[in-house]
Amino acid sequence: MATTERKPLLLDFEKPLAELANRIEQIRKLAEENGVDVSSQIRQLEARATQLREEIFNSLSPSQRLQVARHPRRPSTLDYIQSITDEWFELHGDRCGGDDPALIGGVARLAGQPVVMLGHQKGRDTKDNIARNFGMATPGGYRKALRLMTHANKFRLPILTFIDTPGALPTVLAERQGAGEAIAYNLREMFSLDVPIICTVIGEGGSGGALGIGVGDRLLMFEHSVYTVISPEACAAILWKDATKAPQAAAVLKMTSHDLKNLGIIDQILPEPVGGAHSEPLKAAQTLKNALLENLAELERLNPAERRQLRYEKFRKMGVFTEITR
């Protein structure tokens, strides 16, 4: 995972932080030029910057969390895999003549344990994003994922999936190739697998494209990730015929990690470094690794039948509420 210094990409709500950082740098340069000791003032300003960053990221609105989840430098599936594994060997092909670069997977060792890892893969720049369909998988991508999961089940390897997609590829060709069928087939088959399955939303989890690799014993979610049935922009366009109302839609969709934890959709929120996972990617990767190992150890204490039953019950309970009338 690259950690080289690059010019930061600022989100709108981060501008006060940038202004304060520029002020600190200006004071530091003036002090050096004039031989003045302002170390105490610098420490105070840096403490204020740290406090301000915490205040901003602890009070993000749903639409602001979506901006963080979509940040172009947010760690991707490959970033996390390469950071947390001892070994990694990518496998290709859906055995039907295709190899979707938007959904990648392979075999790996996590803390010495053989596992199968797979997930959506976005690009780092426009050219790379076009090559990877902006992380929107084709039907062949979901068939490749199922092939890898079937391989894992055959050889008793735990399955770890990483969700980061706006949704499945929404093209006429994808529909002709059976996008809905491929996703639905994955949903059915994942319920029947004997091995432990841990799914993690690492960025943007959108619609059926996310669900196609999202049926597991545990569903983890990074703090500033989102998981939703439809994008706020599309929701606003449908409900209000106005995509500019996306922030309002983001609030009512209940797509943040804390909303989904309260609703019983996800099992665990993974805390991010202050400033988001992209600000300290190695720290975020270590948080992910620790969570995966902890949950994997718990799931491996159960036998396959127990895991399948609990997986079934987990999803059956979603959306069930008790209404009290007076």
C-alpha cells in the first residue's frame, strides 16, 4: 500500500483544516527567516488542528460520509489484500470466456492461514477506472466470484469478501448476459456454503452489486463507508425528480455504519483513523486484519451446519419489526 507523500485531495468540509495547516506553515517559515522561537505557538495551533479534525470527522453528515467513502485515495480491495496477507495469488476467469477486472479474487495466507479473498476493485485514475468499470462488476465478475467461492468451499478455505461498488454494471449488454440471474444465483449459493464467510464494506456498498458478494456469517463495515439499496443521487432523481437533493436522500436512506448497526444489518463497525482510511491506510489495514482474525476465530468454533443455520437466521431477521398499537 503506497504511503508516499502526495498533494492531498481536499473534500469541501476539510477546507478549514487546510487553511489552518497553511497558517501553521507560514508562521513556521517566518519564524525560521527571522530567527524567532515560536515552538509553543506552533504546538498550540497543531493541537487546535488535531481537535478541529476530530470535531469535523465525528460530526459528518451522511452525504459527507459518502464523500469520504468515494474518496479517490481510499484504500481499495487490492490495497488491503497486499497489506494484510503473507502471500497472495490472484486467480482469473469465470470459465465462460471472461475475466472481469472490476471484481478480483484469489488465494492468500492471512496470519499463516489459507483463505480465499475477493472483492470489487476501483481504479486510481480515470484511465484505470474505465478499465475496471469504476468497480461495477459484470455478470461474468459475479460468476468468477462464485467459482472462487466454490473452490474455497471444496478445499475448506474461509471466504473473505470486500465490498466497494456503486452497483453492478448497468448496461444493456450486462442485462443481456444475465446480471440479475448471476447476482441472485450468488445469493442462493452463498447461503449453502459450509465454510466461514466474512464480508466487509470498505467503501461504497451499492444495491445488488454489493449483495452479490455480501451474504456472510459476519458483515463488517468501516466507519465512514456506506451501504445502501440505491445511490442518493438516483434516489433523489426518482423521488423528487431532482438529483441535487441527494444530501436529503442520503439522510433518509439510513446508509451509514451507525444507522445500519442500529438496524441490525451489520455486525461490527471498524473505526477509521481521524481523517478517514485514506489518511492512514496502514493503520486502517491493521484494524481490518485484527477484525478479520477475531471474527474468523469465533466462526471456526462452529460446525458447518451451525454456521449455515445462523447465517440463515441472520438474514431472515433483517427488516422484521414489532409494531405496538394503542
